[in-house]
Amino acid sequence: MNDERKVLQVFKGETRFPPPIWLMRQAGRYLPEYRETRKRAGSFLDLCYNPELAVEVTLQPIRRFAFDAAILFSDILVVPHAMGRDLRFEEGRGPIMSPISPADVGRLDRERFHVNLSPVYETVRELRQKLPAETTLIGFCGAPWTVATYMIAGHGTTDQAPARLFGYRDPEAMKGLLETIAECSAEYLIRQIDSGADAVQIFDSWSGVLDEASFDAYCVAPVAAIVRKVKSVHPGVPVIGFPKGGGSRFDDYREKTGVSVLGLDWTVPLSQARRLQEGGPVQGNLDPMRLVAGGSALDSGVDSILEALGEGPLVFNLGHGITPETPVENVERMLKRVRGAWR
């Protein structure tokens, strides 16, 4: 059955042309059916923890677009929430938490971690049963650094200054926090794989704000710990690393972390992406704003990626998540462009 899953085969090193395609945040507010389901759920967090509704929104873009992969609908902050940290989502502001202090790091509660996340595991099990046999199912977690930035600031910021200061002022507390998040995240990914995920992705949305030493300490080391633990249990399952904004550091990120696949943001030059592809599969990296713009901007962006990366293992994707203002017809146009490609 797994032989039918094109995304999974590319993740394992095969080349397919046209390449298979899925989009980060493909289940989201740009879809009218998602907005209706979101109303039924109550809060965003309730949606994440309701297996019936989480399965529904995960399946919506598969039904509409027949993407080659589905990604579990959840949120990266369910991990600290499952460790006892408070969490709510406010319209227009995003996630809100009580900022963690250095003294709080040792008090994180892991006793009921998997019990609290049991609805997520149920969602994964149901998805594997309901997805088409040829559709790859991707689980995910947030990278420890990105999760920590929200835990420290208590909300999203533009440059993650609170978390950077936290690390400089109390490096031992930062090390302990990242290690705890990494250990729990690895267990979380393993449980997702046990429940039916074919591959998992680690989202490091804020790696681009760090200097060289901090990148190695906060991004590379914790992700490497996750990968080692996951692969010790599931050695054949691909792990995708997505260090957004990593720039030149992409060049040795795969070797240092052990990830199977590199997710590339839209700022990665295609010449660099081609070089990275020589070391293994890549995923990406269309600018989400090209998808919003449509027309020739979209077409030329798609064509450039296919021309540069189509000869090697590529899963076509955006360079970050799809945005709420994206027209559905532009997604359809992109799919036709990718799937109709010829060489």
C-alpha cells in the first residue's frame, strides 16, 4: 500500500515528475468549508482536541484538491499545553500563554502528557482509516526553539527578543527548557507514527532570528535529539526539518540534525536548493504571496521551481503556510500548473 504514496516515496529518495504536492496549512481559513467547521467547534483549541472535527478539516483540502499528502490538523502549542501550561487563542492576536520563568522550567508536568494528547492520537488513527490509500499522512510538532519562543514571551513577537534575552541571561534554564520540549516532542511524534502517520515534520518557524552560536544550540541540537529518539524507534520513517529563515545554515542542517528531508522557505535561492537536493529530498518552496497574487507571478514561480528541482527528489510545497486571503481558484491554477508540467 505504501508504494502508492508518492510523497512518501519521494521522502525516501525517489524522483517523481511531475512532483507530488501538498501545502503547509492546507486545512485553513482560505477554505469556506473550514470556516464553517471552525464555527461549530467553538474555540480553535476545541477544534484541535475534537477528533471528529479535526479529521473533518484535515480531509477538506484532500476532497477539494486531491493533494498527495494530508497533514494532521493541530497546533504546535499543544505540547506545552499538555505539560500544564495555560493556552488560549484570541482572534487577531493568536496564541496567548502565561510567560514561563526560569523557575517554572523544572515544574513542567509530564505525568499526564500523553493522556492530554490522546485526542490527537485518535485523530491520526481515524485519518489513516479515512484517507485514500495513496495519500501520505504527515504528523508534526513544533521545533523546541519555536515552541519555547511562545512559552517565554507568552505570545508571538516579531523578532523573538524575549526568548533570545532569556537564553542569554539564563542559558541553563534555556537548555533545560529546550531539552524538555525535545524529549516530549519526540515522544509525541513517535505516538503519531504509532497511530498511523507515514512521516513527520518539525516546524522551526523562528530559526531565522538567531545568530550562529544560538542557531546551533537552540535549533540544531534539540532537533537532532528529536530525530535520534524518533529514528531509534521508527528508523524507516522520514523526518522533515523546516528551519525557516535558516539561509546559509541549510547547507549543513541536514547532516547535523539527521533529518531525512529539508523543507525550504521561499528565500532559499534555487541554486542553493539544487545543491541541497544533491544530498537528499527537498520540499518547497513557492512564496505564499505568489499564490495570493495568481496570474503570471504564480505561473513563473511554479515553473522556476520545477525547472530547477524537477530532476531530483522534490515534493512541491509553499515556502511557508498558505495565508487566509489566498483565492481558492489560485490553488486550483497552481495544481494544474504543477500536475500538467511536462519535460
